[in-house]
Amino acid sequence: KRVFRLAEVPEEFLGKCICDCWNELATHFDKLGERFAIETEAVEFADEDPEAQRKTWILALGPSTLRDGDYRFVAMLRARAHGRRRILRDSWVGDRLSAHVRLLLVRKASSAL
């Protein structure tokens, strides 16, 4: 079973454009034994903890596709209309990271037997 964790954006990345610091951010969490969740894992997390996305926007920054040239989209969980409706949508990652979002991480499988 996957182990999920919602992480705050590390202070050194606040205000930076996701596109510009994705690799550094991935390396930061890799050192902690975690990786970014992908879209299917975001759906799994939303089913396990439906209240989490009513509290804050959650980004799953795992591998994504390029659209319209250089625009990269990732899965984002959020709520609409005072949390009554939960949404999974693709979000362009050209925005800057803020303290208001959380990053959905997955604990990497241990290589120890």
C-alpha cells in the first residue's frame, strides 16, 4: 500500500515558479525518500482522505505531459464553492509556489530486503 504525505512547500522554494525549480524540488524530497505523486495516485489519495482537499489545494507534481508547446500541466486536487464539490483537474505549473498549497508525496519503496 502506498504511503502518502502532504508536505508544505519548503521555504527556499516559496515564490519560485514551479517550472523553474521542479528538478531542485524533486531532489529535495528524493533525499527524504519521497517522490511526487502522479495523477492516478492523487485520485487514490482523494478517495482515502476526501476532506484534505477541502482544506487546501493539493498538487501532484509527478511526471506530466506537455501541452501547447511548453505548457506543463499536473494534477491538482481542490474544492469548489465552500468545499461542497471536490475537483481533480489539470493545472498549469507556470504559477509560483505559495504557502497555501500542499504537495502530495509518496514514500519511495525501500530497497532493503
